[in-house]
Amino acid sequence: MDDSFLDLEIIKTASMSEEELKKCRQVLAAVALITCESKLLVIFNEKWGRFTLPITKLKDTFVNDDGYMDAAQNVWSESAIAAAEEHLGAGQAPAGEYIMIFDDFMSSGRDSATKRYTVGVYHFAVPTLELPDTTGRQLLSVNEIMTDTAPLMSQTALRVVNQLIESKDELGLPI
């Protein structure tokens, strides 16, 4: 798995001052972008009442020299693999590929607090994916996510998909 993001500049999408940045609670999360042909796997999170991408918070973090939370390279990739395997089955996730990391500020749908989300996105391509009706999982195109189901999607999933759309050409994703 290519984890060269530590050498890349973080895509900053927030417009807050450094002082405001430091006051916001920070959340580090890894997203498993699971694609089958040109569609993305979305899952229904009953607790949130929304569809989202497979995502998990990073647990093994530290504060870096700039005063922000960070994690070792392997923690990002292992977290993404865990998120993928939760929906594909243990040992069933194909090799993942690092796509991007970005910072964004969002109002939490759970507690309405503004938080700084640092999201690492890894791509897992699967040739086929069976989705029993009872699983709450769906394969949707980017267009379906951003239009038809947008009101039912988590803010985090919408931001990730929006970042993918903006970087689609340079990333070469099959979406």
C-alpha cells in the first residue's frame, strides 16, 4: 500500500485562522473507498440515520510539532483496511491504494459541534460485490450520491466524494 501522503501537502479546505483551528476538536478518520466498476459502496449507519462510506476513527494518534493530532503511516492504512474488511469480510479486502488526505471543518451531525476532520482516503477496487437486500449497503455512482441520495448521506461522505470529484483527473479513479 502506497502511503506517500506524509510527503504530500495536505489539501486545506477550511478558511479559519490558525487560532480558530487550534480551538476546534480534531478527529482523524480513515475512509475505505470501495469501488466496484464505477460505483462506490455506501452503507447505512443506523446510529446516524444516514448513508456513509466505510470509515473509522484512528485510535493510535499523537500530537505533532505543529500542535495537531497525527498518526503513523501504518495506523492510517491499517485503519482503512479495517473499515474495508468490516464490509467485505475479514481477509477479503484487496490491496488498498492511498488516494489523498485532506482537512475540513464540519458541523458534527451527532452533536452539532464544529470539528476539524483530517480524513485519509484509501481506494479498494473489487471486481464484484454481492449486496443482500438486508445489509443496508448499496453501490451508487458519484452522481447518485451527490444528487439523488445527497439528503440521506452523511456530511463526511459528501465531503469525501466532493474532494474526489475535484481531484478525479489527477487521481485517475474509475468513478
